[in-house]
Amino acid sequence: MPRSIAGFIIPLLISFSAGQTPLFSDYPEIIELNRKDILFKQLQDDLKLYFQSQSRPDPGRGPAFKIFQYHNKKEQNIFSLAARLNIPYDTIATLNGLDHSHTIKTGALIFVPNIPGIFVPLSPDSSFSEILYTIRTPRFEFGQEVLLRRTDGLKAMLFFQGERFHPLERAYFLEILFRLPLASGKLSSPFGRRTDPFTGHPEFHNGIDLAAPAGSEVLAARDGLVEQVGYHEVLGNYIILTHQGGFQTVYGHLDTIGVVLQQKVTSGMIIGSVGSTGRSTGPHLHFEIRRAGDVRDPVPLLPLGRKRN
């Protein structure tokens, strides 16, 4: 059953009696983002009522929850669109399943709620939605059930009214979750399939290689804890750090290791130096990002990938 928080009740899409099949009407479409558009005016009036209700010591009843739709009229980023709608960008992002702050193309369909908050899919289908789900799992009882009808079917979500991004979610969305592990270095081998430089056979490269002079300082890519240090026949001298959100970073082919097991590290802290230990063709840093044991392409999560649309 839908849940109520502070006087707000979120229906699935429209109300229906027990035993009936729910009917799904179209979401009212905002045509222009100005008060001459009656639906845009209604959205702004609802938002004003919501914020007024939340500003009281004892929050009063706000507007009934609604979802509008809007076809983007010109290419723009999510921040400018959210500012024009007077809604936090994280609300727009989570309702529309946007994992990063990409450009919103002309003609793109955007769903717009009349109450700000965070929408968490009950069946995560991306790294970002997994993070949203994991962070709020202990508080699911406070979420409100919503079914969003999209062109690819129904999307079941929990709505956390009035919430904003957790710092980890914000960092992932803005693609600044990790910093570069070298002050300077050149990407010499990408993530994914490549030809093994030793055997000449195809292989899957679990991370990226950053070429740098021997002895260059290797930096922690994020705050974390030293989980492993040691020597591996392929990685050579290596370090594995654990980070909030189930992430790990791996640093391989090191010349020296400057940390110990269970040591806390901060982002940018020197943890070792570039070398060519293990199976290596020359001085470089092998760098991996893992989440829940699965390797992820580091480029979209580093400053290297911020130009991507």
C-alpha cells in the first residue's frame, strides 16, 4: 500500500478500488516554461505550497503529488533546466533515470514532479541506481511508492520526499567520484579488450594504464582504507583501497608501497610510487575501480571522462 509522510500520500498513478486493474492516464504536458502556460503555473504554485508547508515548525498539508511531462525545447544541461523549473536537479535526475550530468537533448521527454525529493528504483539497473538503492535500503519504510509509466514499461520506485543527494551520490553524478591517482600521467592502455603485450593474444584489461616516470608519486583516488598490500606475479607491488559505497581501487606495478594494512587514507594522499614490477613493459600505473567485486571502466569516474555527453 502507498505510505503517507507528513500528510503526503503518493498514489501509484491514479487511485483505484481493490480488485480493479489500475488505469494509467497521460501525464499533463507542460508546453512552455513560463506562467502563461497554465500547467507550468500550477507546478510553480504547487512547489510554493510545498515549500511553505515545510517552513512551518509543524509541517502542514502540501499539494497532492503529481507528475507532469515536458519535451525539452533546446539542448541544455540538467542544472539550467532544473533552475527554470524551480526543482532540485537531483529530483529531475532520479525520476528520469539520469546517471550523470549529461546534456539533455532537444525533444527529450522529461518527467517533472510537483514535490522535490529522491526517487529510488526498486530494481536497480545501473551503478548509480545501485548506489541510490544501497544508501536508502535501511530507510525503505520511509519511502513512498510510485509507479512511473515510461515508453519502456512501468518503473517501480520509492520516493523520499524532500531529500537531496548524499555526498557519494552527488560525486558519482557529477563524475568526480575519484581523482586521478597521478599528478600527471598519460593514458597508455584503456579498459576492455586488448592484445596482451606479452602473448599477442586477446585479453580483457581490468583497468587502465597510466604511463609516468619511475618514482612518480601515486595518490589515493578517494578517502578510504587500505585493504590489501603485497606482491602479485602480474600486478607486481600493489595496493587495494576500499571506499564508501562498496567501491575498491587497485594500484599496480608500484616501485614502492607507502601504506600499511587497515591504514586510513585521504583523497590525494601519497600511497606509493610508480614502478615496473610484475608483468610490465615499462614504468606505469595500472589502476582499477571495482564495485561489489565487479570491475568498472575508470574513465567515466575520473576527470579524464568529464567531457562525455
